[in-house]
Amino acid sequence: MSSDNSFIDYLQELLSGLGKVSLRRMFGGHGIYYDGLMFALAFEQRLFLKVDAETRAAFAAAGCEAWTYEGKDKTVQMSYWTVPDEAMDSTEAMTPWARRAFAAALRKANAKPSARPKAAKKPASAGKAAKAAATPRAKAAKAKSAGPSETSARNSTRKPRG
């Protein structure tokens, strides 16, 4: 555990060129956040940075690798990649990579929602639907049983003008 804590402390120092980052435990690793956005993750003593279509080529050219895991039927590739070895040596070397990762996270957060079809709304429960349907009828029945109102009684006794 102490080696995990020292790695996390090192990452906070390494990423400080971006600004104050925070880490949250998740899935056996740590999500790394800046300005409320997760832009990196630490898992099994490795750092992975967020990539997107704009930054993927730079990471690939630097020899970085995508974080993958074995799914039920296939290998799943995530949008987090390793960092170049030299970026792990200093804050100055890491900062441009961290900025790219944060920019990718920001683009993702600001992207328009995908055009997915909306899910059908669930029908109200039978109890709620029955109560809602009965309420107007109950009010109407109550009004009828009370007899005609004074105004409607006057209107019904009027003779047409002529």
C-alpha cells in the first residue's frame, strides 16, 4: 500500500504543471481530475492519459499504447493511453501531455450529446394510473350529487328572448 501511496504522491507532483489535480479511488485504481474533469487514471502503477481523435496520433507517434482489457468476447480499447517514458521524468516533460489529455476531456464534455433514440417512457404504475383516472370522475360525480348550482339553476329557468 505504501508503494501505491508514493506513486500517487509522485503523480500529483508530476501533474502539478497543469494545476492542482485531485485523485479519487475507483475500480482498483485512481481517477485523476483537474477542474472537475477526469483526464487521467492511475492503475497498477501506470499512468494513462485521456486521448481523442485530435490527440491519438501524437500519443501513437510517441510510442504510447492504449489501455485495453479483455471483455466477454473481445478486447476492449479505452480512450486512455500510456505516456511517453520521458514524460514520467519531470513536471516539465509531463505538462504538455497532461494539457493534451485535459483538452481531450474538455472536448468530450462539451460535445453535443449523441443522436441516440430516446427510450420509451415507462408507463405509470397501475395504482397511480387508476388513482389519476379516478380523481376527475370522483370530482364530477360529487358535483352532480350536490345538485345544480345557483347560477345554473337561474340559467335553466330563463326563457329565450324573442
